[in-house]
Amino acid sequence: MSDTTPAPVDDEVAFPDASGVPDAAPHDELDERDESTFALFEGDEGRLDEPQRRALVALLRHPYVSARTHTDEWRAVLDAEHQLRSRLNDLFLELHVDRDREVAFKRQARSESTRRGFPTLLRDAPYTREETIILVYLRMRLRADARPGPDQVVVDRSEILGHVSGFRPATATDRTRDEARVAKAVERLVTARVLLKTTDPDRFRVASVVEVLLPLERLVELDTWLRNATSGGGEPTDGAGTGLPADAGDPETDADAEADDNEEDRA
């Protein structure tokens, strides 16, 4: 007769669960490990790794980040788009990423409430009439003279001035003042990195971000608006009615960042 008495059970022996997977570490321990993974300095509680943080800083400091102007940061934007979008959303900012044109930029989020808007970090300064005319011209040049690779179309300061002068109303007789406005518009677009400097101070490369700022349907609308305004004899004053996204081309306020970019733009 066989012995059917159950073998003694050692209560201190831990049996694996049905899946055969060892017990996981406590949840608090995992959280602590995750929080310390990306620490770069004492007391660092950030949840982004260093490349992602550099991409976030670049998005905040510059009007835009592109594959050409910030290669490493652009790659980090692609790899961590969700995380970066979340961080910007915490600041009431939106992240726009155009993978085809390899451009990313932030824009001020708009509150749907009519009673209380969001606090803003970006200066909401609309483009002037001269800046709008130049933007439309640059967009048309990109459309007509698109060469392989980004930022390859080159324009001269003199041709920009000549194009804007074609929109001068008949009543505008102060040529010196008008040319000064064009010069100021060019400088602002250089600061906004819409026009990229070359070794020649009077020649600029056209940044592909213009295509993002002015999609084709918007280009047609603005071209019509400008021609109607000119034929109506309006004064070349600041044109807040253009509706262009001023946030996307918001000039930098950090002098060190601008100095760094000047080196990158020399070509």
C-alpha cells in the first residue's frame, strides 16, 4: 500500500506565480528608480533626458528648430514629440511639427474661454505691412525656385527692396522713410530666422519655415489683400490685419543665443 500522507510544507518557501515570473519590485522602488534615471545635477527631478531637455530649451529660445539649424535638437523632437508637447502645454504653448519640411516651432495656445485668457510667454507682435510683403515674396520664390535640400533659395537685399517698392502707394512720397522700413523689416526677419545670413551681408538664404507660416491658400489670400490695399492707396502702416502667426516668428530676446546662431548661419 502506498503512503498518501501529504509531504510537509515549508511555509518559508516562496512559490512563483502561475506565469513563472519573479515578483516585481515594489511600485515605490520603481518610481524612485525612474525619477533618478535622468538626473543631471543634485536635486534634479526632471523627467527628460539631456538631448530632450536641450531640444526643449531650443524650442523656447528660438523661433523654430529645424533639421538644418539644430540637427541634434530636431532629432530629439522627433524621438520625444509627445513628451516635449506635454512640457510646452504646461506653459500654455502648442508644439507644431512639420516632418515633411523638417521644422518645429511653438505657438501660444488660445483659451476657449471669453472670460479669462491664458498667461503668455510670447510677444504677440503682428508683422508689419513691409514684413508681410517680404514674406509673401519669399514664399513665392520658394514655390518658383525650389532647389534640392532645405534653405537653398538665395535672395538679394536689393531685389527685396525693389519688390516692396512695387507696393508703394502713389501717395507715399517719402522714399527714404519707406526704405528704412524695408531695412527694419529685413532685420526683423533675419532675427526671426526667416532670412538666414550668408557671408555676404546683402544676400540671404530663405528658410523653409516660410512654407509652414504661409501655406498655399494663405499665400493667395495675402497676395490679394496686399494688391487691394495698394490699389486703394492705403498708407504703409503696421498691418495687424494680416493674421500671420506672429508667435512662430517671435524674435529671440537672448543675446547669447543670437550670437551662437550667427556662427551657424555663416555659409
